[in-house]
Amino acid sequence: MIEFTKHAILQPPTDEEIVLLGEKDPKLLSELHRAHEGRILASQEDPLRYGFELPGWGRIREALQDYNEVITFGGNRSGKTTGCAKLLMQAVTSCNDGHVVCFSQNADTSVKVQQSAVWEMMPKEFRKKTKSIDGYINYSMQNGFTGSSFIFPDTRTRVDFKTYTQFSNNQTILEGFEFGFNECNEMNALNIGAWLDEYLGDAALVNTLRFRLATRNSRMLLGFTPIDGYTPFVSEYLKGAETLQVREAELLQKEVPVQQYSPSRDAGIVYLHSDENPFGGYDRIAKDLKNSPEDEILVRAYGVPVKSMTSLLPMFSTSVNVLSDEPNRHGMQMPDFTDKKHYTCYHIVDPAGARNFSCIWAAVSYDNVYIVREWPDRDTYGEWAIFGDPKWRFGPAAKKIGLDIGSYVSLFEEIEEELDIEVQERVGDSRYFARENENNEDLFTVFADYDMHFIPSSGKHEDTGIAALDEWFAYNPDAKLDKANSPVCYIDSSCKNLIDSLLNYSAQGKSDEPLKDFFDLMRYLRMMNAGDGPDHYDNNLLQNQPKKGGY
């Protein structure tokens, strides 16, 4: 009996259909077999022209038609690198007189990953040593393309392979070049001038390439795998991203984004899902991820970044620790913290001379800590910290609005009235509050004159506070979230500047100093009571109730 090769996309006839067709029309069966086998062979020998298209690749193509920059995130075995290589080679083979630059982490990954993927997409007739006036192609599995470059003869297009290390060692290596194409032969052909694979750097290279791509109005394609978290630069694409298209996530039973728009970078964002690649072994991936935490599933199966690479609080998760008035997938939501019997409220302030004061309000129960408000809040005042080139800088929320102490007291009282809470205790940064003004009065005294009393924050080393704060977010992610297995601390979704700080602050000194203010507020709260944290005081029992620890 004729055997049809099994294939992830092409469906051969069943054994019963083969027998039936062999009896009734053996010639048709033979032609069907020849077509089936020929289609598979053609896709293997010339994947650029005859390979099978994955849905995510079409989304990348659409985004490149609409935006000058497109960043793509992929789950495990989602076909991200192969798709980027195919789009690149479609541009190389259909557009004339071009110059394209490809970047990879180092020489080893350039040869084994990026150059290998491009070679797989080389048209069949050029997958041999080619040398002419208009072209040069010489490739080996061991060394990649000779000279880390090739020139495609039919379009006179040069493709150079470089590394991020080369650029960091000499940022002038791109000066004088124009990347992209002068003309394209086919309608809707993609004018791709640069492909940055697994980009982990800051904005320096991307900003340099923007000017190199402008003359030919060409596009930049970036790829990133968020397994270990995202970089501050990548976070700029994600910040305020508008979701354009969603898709049902089978493993999470909810919708997740597949296409977004980044207003901060005016760029497209595309997500490639593991289950969209029938060649990637998705069944094994799904089996391995069964009962895994939501964050791990989001990253590994759907390419959705959930945390910063440099975060000092690796267990802090926006899907677990950030709550709103609506229940999340774990059934958790912000409680009614105005119930004074069950919640004791605290106010933490970090003052500054050249900037606004920064503050948080916390509601503490027997078991948990809820951050219910920040000031300045992002929705009203904008961002406190903005990622720049190459470091964070203070945003509009940090700019002084001219409040004196009396005005701050009025502001704090307004916020507390709005929240309908009574503050049990207020904590101020011990060093700044202790500074004396021209009247030899410190902030403790000045605030006390307005009948608002503060105690100093703990003076313990920052590392001690960070370690203690990490305990508040600890739980077992491999087990079900319940009362016995859950973090201590939760944050209201409106506290966006605080959330940004917890996700991105890495204690790198000047480079991320603007993120420190809101992070310090959490440290001061955590280190109250000699490091035991804030207590809940039940006024009826006239005693304090210590909270539980983390997992």
C-alpha cells in the first residue's frame, strides 16, 4: 500500500480512503501521493518560496507595513527566528540595490543561530558557492558566511552580520552607511534594513540605526525572548501598549495579546505563540507547563513578558500582586480597607528638595499588607521615572509643583478623606526629615506644628530592607494560590509609579536612581517595628496583631 509521509500541516488520506481510492482510481491515488510528497519536499528544499507560513509571521509582516519598528516576542519553539529570517530573505530577493545589517549577541550565536536561519531561507539555486561581479555567497555550517557577509546576485543586495559586542566596543562602526533598499520589484515587498535578534542592549544601537534607516525609509525588526525577563529598553515598547488583537490562550483559558501598538516608541509589537507552530512540539511544551504558575505560562507558551531582568524582587508579579476592584483569575481583589476593625492604615513619605515628595498609603490586616494609594499618581501627574538613553531619568510627576509643608498637610488630609481612612502612624525618611532648615527646625517639627506627626524610618542598610521586602512577595508558584500559600503584600492597580519601581529598580546607582524613591517607600514600610513590619491594631482588643510570613 502507498504510504504518505506524515506532516504537521498537510493531512494525508486515511488508510481506508487509500484502499478505496486504490480500487476505484489508482491513477488519481498516485497523483495525489506525488503531489503530497512533492509539496513536502519542496518546502524542505526551498522554504523561502514553498515553505509553510505560520500565523505569527503574517502578523509581523502586517506590522512592518504599518510601522518603522516592530519588536516581536516569542514563546518556546514559536518560530520567531525562522520567521524573521524568512521575512528578511523575502526582502533581499525582491528588492534591488540594498544593504541590510543583522545583529546577534556574539560571533557564536551569529553563526549558529542567525546566519544559519538566513541560510535555510536562501533560494535553492543559490545554496552553493556563488561568485560574480554582482554577488558573492560562500557558507559553511562551521563558520557561517565568509567574512560575515554575503551579496545576493539577482538584486545586488549586501547582508552584513554583526554583533552587539562589536557595536559596544566601537559605536562608529555604522557611520556612513545607509541601510535598506532603493527599490522593490514586488508590490508590498518589505523594505527591511535591520534585524536585531535577541536584543538586550539599551537605546544606543537602535537610535543609531534609526538615522541609518531614514534615507531609504526602511524598517527595523527586533526579536526578544522574555524567558529571563525584559530589559529597561524593552520595557519602553511595552509601556502603555495598546492591544490591537487578542487570541485565546488554551493553557490559561483567557485571551492574551498577539498584536499591540507602542505609543512611546511608535512601533508595532507582535507575539508568537508556541501552539501556532505545529512543527515546534507544542504537545510536549503544554505537558511540561501543566500546573505551572501563570507568569511562567505567559512567558514560555505565549511570549508575554511579565518581569524585569534586573528586578530585585523576582517573585513580584503583576498578575498576582497587583489587584483592582474586579477579581483576578485567582479570585483576589482589593478589600474594603475602610473597615477600621480589620485594617490599620499607614502613611509613608520620602521628601526631596528638588522634586515633589513621594508617598504611599498602606492598609494592614492580620495577614496582609495592601498599598492602596500613591502620590504623585501616574494618571494625574504622569510618570515618576522614564527610561532614557542609556539610563532612567525623572519624569513629569517628579517635577516640583511648589507645595510647602502646609500644602502637603492639606493634600494628605484630602487624600485620606477621599480614601475614607484614618492613619494610625506616619513614617518619614529618617535622614531627610532630620535635616534642619534655616530656623533650625527639622521636618518632624514642622509637620508636628500642623498636628501631623511622623516617626523616622529604619536606618538599616538597603540590602537588609530589600531582602525583607522580598519576603512579602514570596509564595510557592508551583502550588495553588490559597490562604496558606499566598504573598503578604498586594498593590492597587492605580499605583503605577510604584509598580514600575518594583519591577525595574536594580540598585545600579545613578543609572536607575529615579526608580529608587518609590522603592524606598516600600522598604521603609517593611522595616517598621525593627524589621517586623507594620502591625494591625484591633481597637476593640487594644492589641497589635503580627502578620504571617511568606512561603
